Amino acid sequence: MKKILVLLLGILFLGINLNCSSVPEKNHALQREWMLVSFGNFSKDLMVKNKARINLNSKIEDGKIRGGAFMGCNKMFFTAQFKNNGRIKISGLGSTMMACQDMKLEAAFGRSFERITKYSVEGHFLTLSDDKGMVMKFVASDWD
């Protein structure tokens, strides 16, 4: 009876250790939802009204995050690969195809987003930029 109990406890302990160690760590500074607060000539009021945001909450697989974006009309999706040197590669940008009254912000975002090449996280702010000086600034949605 003691051998069975020891065996069961050993299996239970091993299972707990394997489950705990297999959970990938999350990059809390980056993997969150970000609200767009500055982009081109668009007003912050428009961005707030449209609930403009990107979502980087999904897990990192092979160094890439499958992200989502919303600029007021269509749901957008993309893959982002963040590198340690402040470089980023955005690929696979796509979206749903609904027509809405004012899609200027969404259209401009879609044209600019895949050209992003640099990123920085400073406190609760994420800044994305391209090599030609275009800048998008976001604030973490969970920041008060």
C-alpha cells in the first residue's frame, strides 16, 4: 500500500512540476492592448471615439505575436515579430471588409502599419515608426 501511495504522490508531483514549467512567460511590457493616441494629422478625439487600438495579448510563438487592430470599423489582424534591437517586422495584415461612413483613419493605418520597422516601449507608452519618419504612439489600455 505504501508503494502505491508513494508512486501516486510521485506522479502527482511530477505532473505539477511539468505543468508549471511549461507555461511560457509573458512579456508584460509589450503583450497587452494598446490604445492609439497619436498618428498623423488625426485628432486624439477621433481615435478615442473610434476606440482605435491594437491588441498584442496573444502568446509569442516562434518569436512572433499574432495581433489584432481596430480603428473604428473593421477588425484587422497581423503578425508582429519584435526583435531585441528595437526593430519590428509586421506582416500578414488583413481585415474584415465592412463599409462604414468614415474610414479615413482605418485606411491610413492600414497603409502605414506594414511599413513599421522600429518600436520602443517607455513606461506605459508604445511608439511605432517607419524609416521615413511616420510615428504612431499608443498608451497601454490597462494604465490609469
